[in-house]
Amino acid sequence: MPLFLRALWNQRIAALFIVGPGVSVILVALIFGLAHDLQLMAVGVFVLTVGLFSILLSGEYRILRHHQTRR
């Protein structure tokens, strides 16, 4: 398995913190409607969350690569 996919698999629980709120905001927007300002705020929070997750994922990838080179 490629290291990136293994790192993503190791962080699958953390990925739920991205998917869950994103799906919730989309459902609320479709059912009840959201004001334009709230949509922009939701997109901003989503971008921030994806950025933080990418930092977490790159750290996991670095650890896996380090362990692979030690063997």
C-alpha cells in the first residue's frame, strides 16, 4: 500500500471531523436555506479544517516514511 494511502487510513477517524460537519451544512442549506454570509463562513471554516487536516496528514506521512527508511 502506498504511504500516502496508509497515512490517510491511519487518520480516517480524524477525517470524519471534516466530512460530518460538511455534510451537515450542506443538508441544512438544502432543507432550510442559509444566508449568503453564513455560507461564506461555513466555507471558510471548511478550508481551515482541511488545512489543519493536511498538516496532520503530512506529519503522519513523515512518520511512516521515517519508519520505512529505518527498516
